[in-house]
Amino acid sequence: MKTFEDLQNVWNQQSNPSTDQSASDYVKKAEQHQNEIRSNHVWTIGIISITFLILVGYFVWIGIYRFNAFSLGLGIMMLMLLTRIALEVVSIRKFRNIKPDSTLLTYAAQLQQFYNWRKRIHFILTPIIYITYFIGFTILLPVFKENMSSGFYLYVVISGFAFFIGFGLFIMSRILKEIKLLNFLKTMK
Amino acid sequence: MDKKAIFNGLYDSHHAKVFRLCKGYFTGNEALAADATQEIFIKVWENLEAFRSESNISTWLYRIAVNTCLVFLRKSSSKKEIASEVLPQTASEPYIDEKEEQLRKMYQCIQKLDETGKMIILMILEGIEYQEISEIVGITEETLRVRIHRIKKNLTQCVQNENI
């Protein structure tokens, strides 16, 4: 193949894709996709709301008016949870504003902006929120020790810190993936 | 014209081109190309009502196509990322069709271009007009022509080197 025209000829000789999907199949998949997104949102909001309500329930049950280790620890956890939720809502809204029908370079630039913003959150706010959340949990431990059996208390401590490490690793892997994407986008010109 | 009729028209006119563009971007991987094509046409359907005729509808569709391909591998699961790195090694198979082998070399040489270059050359190969490509990519036609000259030269040289 000596010239570009030769390459063009080779390209043109490709057979048309054999596909068992019609336009209607794509429409059905699009509608399914929208339903899945809606359902995911409902589940996510539902789970976070239930977690938050449980924490509020504990707060009220134990005695909201007493400032003690329990109210402090629980209050810290609730505040960090709310902060995390707020950040994710803002994130989702920012991402939705990136239109897939922009020009290629505009799209890449907007994504780069978005992931740079996410990088600042990951490196500054996420560690603060995560560690503060677990400080809140740690403040609760003496209260748990006083009110739980030693076996159950041990379970709470071990599972709590195992979750701290495990979930932390999970969050780190997600962050690394976003940074990889950001580094790729920086190569666009 | 109703949404479904417009979508059907877009599908009939552009599905094959979009698939080949994706296939070229994903180094000949048909499974990835099919998944990406599906995602592209899902986005086309979802965004069709928001299309405001600021550009040609085919320009609008190809913008969605190139933008989707750009981040498809990196946003999808690691399984798909691994799959894209395992290129179909057909050279070692006996009795391989010559045209298939030439196409494989083209795919590999296209991968050596930068991301914008890849998209540009794939659109050139699919016969999209220069003005449309400049509107899809977001550069002036003059800049595009300069880049195309360089890309064609690099690609041709690369394929020739592969033939040695």
C-alpha cells in the first residue's frame, strides 16, 4: 500500500456491519437505560435517606439535648454524610452540563475541567470527610463499650475499622481511575 | 417529522459509518465497536429533542460519536480496557485474507496517532467532508487541512513500514 488512496481502497472494501439490532432495538435500549438511571437514583437516594434517618433516630432517641460523646460522634458522622451527599449532587449536576454534542475539543476541555475539579475534591475534601467521619465513629466507641456486650463491641470495632480500610481502598481505586482519565484528556490537542 | 422517524433516518444513513469509525478507533475490536455504537445511538435518541439545528444533524451525530468513543474505554469497566489491549493477532494465522491483514496494519497505525488525529483520519476514511470534520472537531478548516496532510503522510509511512 503505497499511497493514501490505497489505504482508502482497503478501508472502502470493508463489509457492512452485520448487526441484529435495528433502530427500534436502540430506542428500547435507550428507554431501558433511562429507567435504570431513574431506578439507581431512587435506590441511592433511598439508601442514603434511610441511613440518615437511622442516625437522626438514634440522635433523638439517645437525647438530642445532651451534649455528650454520643451526640458529638453521631453529629460529626451525620454532618460528614450530608457533606458527601451534597458534593455528589453538585458533581452529578456539573457532569450533566457537559453536552455530548459539543465539538470534540470543547468536550475534552470541559471533561478536563470537570475532572480537575473532582481531583481537588479527592485530594482535599475527601480525606478530610472520610477521616472526620471515622473520628466521629471513634468518639462513639466508649459509648458502645458501655452499652454493648464485649463480644458485640469487639464486632463493631473490628468491622468498623475493616470497613474504614476496605472502603478507603475502594475510594482510592475510583480516584486513580479518574486521574488516569484526566491525564489522558490532557493529551488532547 | 416525529422523533422516531428522524431517529430511523439517522440510523439508516449513519449506522454503518459510525460502527466502522468505532471499529477503527478500537483497533478492529468488533465487540467494543458494537457496544460503543449502541451507546452512541442511545445518546442520539436521548438528546434528539434538544437538537436545535445549530449545525447539520449529521455533524451533531458525529460529535456524539467521537465524544463517546473518546471516553468509552476509560469510563467503562476494566474488563473492557483489558479487552481493548488484546489486539487480534491475525498475522500469525495461516491463509489470512490479504485485505484483512492490510486492514489490521491500518488499525495498528491509526493507534499510533494522537487522539484527535485518530478521529480526524477515521472521519476522512468514512468520506466525511472537511468542513463537517472541522465542525465536529472544533478547529478551523485551514488548521484541519494542515493536520490532515501530516496525518495522511504519517499513516501511509507507518503502513509501508509495516509491510517491510
